[in-house]
Amino acid sequence: MQVFIKKTPLKKKRNVTLHESDTVDVATCMHIRMRRRSQTGFTILEFTICFFIALIFFCFILMHLESTLKTTRESALKQELGTLRKCVKVWYVFNDGYPRDLRELFAGRMFGSSEPSFNPELLTSIAQDEYGYPVDPFRNRYMYDPMTGKVSSTTPGQEFL
């Protein structure tokens, strides 16, 4: 005994409704079922995989950003140290001595004088802490020796710039 499955042509619509009297072959039923399944959205597994791929990508971006930020701060530190050292030398030339501390350099006043003898606008790009001491881009105070006029950084790893 042979069983024949009657094939009925389906219209190419997006939504196909089947009635009890319609007969459709097995391949068409599978196609309709697969199409319905693919239209439901992401599964938990697909979402988890996409999430972890995005997380790995985000971690790489953060690592690159951190190294770029450190490099930028190091170059700003070198520039600020150069500016401070030049200002200390200029102070020495005009005042026949080094400033007692870097706050005095920022104020632009000579020893015991209330008149400004140095242009403090040269130091406007250098940040200061709440006590008026200059701080480097890593937010650490600069080290200053008033006997020699030497200015250096107190940031770990940057002391010898």
C-alpha cells in the first residue's frame, strides 16, 4: 500500500494560515516551524556569547586607555618639571637666591618683599593642592630643595626625570 502526500501550493506571504482541510508536505511544515523559531529572538546562549564578546572587547579598550592615560601624564610631568626648573633658574637670576619653597615661586614674591618680582603667569598650567603646593599630573607634590634649587617628582617610578 502506497501513501501519497498531496502537495498544495502555498502563496508567498509572510503569515500563512493553515486550515484543517489543507494538506502540506513535511518539508513545508519544517520550513514554517523554523521560520517561526527564528522570528522569536535571541536565545539565552546567543545572548551570553554576545555579552562575553562585548565584555572582552571592552576590557581591551580599557587596557589601551589606561596605558594611553599613563603615557599622557608622563609627558605632562616632563613638561611641568621643565617649566618649574626654568622658573626656579629665572628666580635665582632676579633674586640672587632660590625661593624658600615652591609656594613662594607661585606667589611671585621675593624674600621678605610684598611686591611681585616674578611673573607667576608662567605657572598657571600647573595644578596646586589645597595648601598651595604644586602637584604633578599624578596628583603628588613636587619635591624641592631650596639649597640647590632642584625640583623633582615624588611619583613612584618618576623620581629621576
